[in-house]
Amino acid sequence: IVLIAGVMGAAGVTAAQTASGSPAVVLWVYPVLGLIGLASAVVMLRLNLAPFLIIDRGYSAIDAMKLSWRLMGKRFWTFVGLMLAFVLISLAGLLALFVGLLLVTPLYPAALAYAYEDAWRSARGLPSAQ
């Protein structure tokens, strides 16, 4: 993800430097960079449960990524909502002079672990752990 962000930043700077003479460059470079960013965010979100599968179930990295992709397919929009909620809560914590981030930071992995457990249970046909 860091590598993708670096490439996108370098391409953006290059486009900005060359755009001074040609505004047509801006019209195609920034939408392409936006699509690359959106695609990498979707991939990152779909592979979000892979570390839990490796640690908890002992899967290999490739098998964990495949299973995470399948598990997240049915819950994709739920996880998008969870991530957006955490972004908004983190921004509110940031506005509260960083004190709110101390409260929000431990909640993200805890919520992700609960979501992993819920996804694993529902994939096995068990009722949700409430």
C-alpha cells in the first residue's frame, strides 16, 4: 500500500509539473490515480481478515488471502461502513487535540477482531456471537 501511495504521489507531482503547459494531462492523470487508489483500497479492505486467519487458524499467507477475499465478499459494504465510521471517529478525536485518538486507537483492532469472529462463525453456519 505504501508503495502504491508513493507511486501515485510521484505521478501526481510529475503531472502537476507538466500540467503547467498542458491542462489535458491533469484531465487524465488525476482520474487514473483516483481509480488506482480506489482499487487498492478495495483490495486492502477485502484482505483485511488475512492476518487473523494466519494467527488464529494457522493458514498459509496465500490461503488466508483467498479465504479473506471470500469472507469479505458477503460483508464488503458492512466493512466499508465500519471503516467510514472509524475515519469519522478518528477525525473527531483528532479535532479534540489528539486526546480522542487515545480512546479510538484501541477500538479499531477490537472491532476488526469481533468482525472476524462474526464472519468466521457465519461462514461455518453458526449463529452470530452477540
